[in-house]
Amino acid sequence: MKSLPSERLDPRVRNVWRISDAIGVSLVMLPLTLAFGAPYLLAATESLRRALGVATLACLIAWAALLVVVVAVLPPIRYARWRYELTDDYLDVAKGIVWRTRHTVPFIRVQDTDTRQGPIMRAFGLASVTVSTASDSHEIPGLTFEVAERMRDRAAELARIAREDV
């Protein structure tokens, strides 16, 4: 079996994942918690008030538990599992916590390469590189902006060379 790719992501990507995932969990859980919490304040009967209070408390506990998981547990594991390698012939990407995937993308199939930088990544000086084929695209997140630009340009050049060789 072939060994794992050698390159790792920038360690700051763990903080990007923490912030992004905490925002995502909060955007789902806040409205759910408010859906039970707001009627709690207006409940006419004690039994309804109690039921809404239990539901609101359950939502708050679930929210806190999810935040612990996405902020403390998942980022280090996700970071440890993410690997990539750019060779003269292909891009090799290995990732996944529960479902581990390994993609080998030959440059003859590459149609497009892009860099992307959202506001959270920009705050940490990071960017993503996306390599697209006709059927799929593969993103490598959490590279320094300079490394991402070099990788994008190198992948585009290798794709051009691969097409010319055919």
C-alpha cells in the first residue's frame, strides 16, 4: 500500500475550523433554542411552562455539547488526518475522521485551479486551493496564502504540460 502524502496543512487551520464550525452550530442551535425559550416566557399554564423549560434546557445542553465537540475534539483529529502531496504527475489528498478518503488526481484530468480566501481564513493569513476536474473538485484548505498561490500556479502548469504531452 502506498504511504500517506507527506505535506501537512498550516496548524492555524485548526482555529479556522473551530471558529467556522462554532458559527455553524450556533446558527442552527440558536433559532432552535429560541423556538422553545420565547414561548416559555409567555406560557399560560405551569405544565406548558415546565415542558418548554425542559426543551429549552435540552437545547442549551445540546448546543454546549456540540460546541465542545467542534471546538475541542474534532479540529486536532481532523488536522492529523489531513495530508496532501503535489507531484509532477498527480495531486494526492488524504483526509477524513470516520470515513477516510484518498484521492489521486492525475493532472491530465485537471481543468481548473483556484485559490479561495474567506474572511476567517484571511484573518489567519490562510487560503484554500481547489483543483477541479470534469467530474469533481478537490479542495486543500489551510495553506498560507503564498503556498496556496504557488501550489495553484504549479498545478495549473502541470495540467498544461500533461495536456500538451497527449
